[in-house]
Amino acid sequence: MDITIRASFLPYDDPGASLAFYRDVLGFEARGDVGRDGMRRLTVGPVGQAGMSVVLHPVADDPELLLATPDLDSVFERLQARAEVIQEPIEQPYGMRDCAFLDPAGTMIRVQELR
């Protein structure tokens, strides 16, 4: 299987402090800010590595892992017999085709098709 990590989701208690740490201490670039107040999702990542991101989210949000593959159908075929399917491959309204599974602890793993 050809799978890469596209994004990792990490919880925060304070969005401003988390953004400052990843941007100012680690040197990541800020890529996105969705939502408002305590429900913001902030996307940061290493400069020059647009295909890899960290999404900072409120502690109340469920954890998630985003993977990417050029052959979503093959990955789905292999995983569907070994993991609990949450969503079969579909075209999302935001322009991404993906599917989703749960790991043994109940964490959602979403696999996106690289285009």
C-alpha cells in the first residue's frame, strides 16, 4: 500500500498559545484558521512541505488521522476486511475523494485520494 501521513490532529487548551508554539518556536508556517473563539481549527506545517500538516483543534473534538494515497480504491479494498468502515470512498463537496475507518481505540482514520 502506498500511504503517507497527510495531517495529524493535536488538541489544544489555548489556540493562541498553541499557534505561537508551532509557528514561533518550531518555525512552522500558519496555513489555515477555521472556526472562531474556542472552536477554531488551526493548520500549521513545516515550511516547504505542503503535503504534511498539523491541525490544532479544541480538546473537545475527537482525534483524527488523515492519510493520503494515489490509489484510494486499492487501499479501501485492502482495509475494509480488516477495519471498521465508517465511510466508503465518496467525492466530498469540498473537492476531495476519501473514505474513513476506525482504529481499535475508535479513532477515525480518514484516507484521502491524492490528485
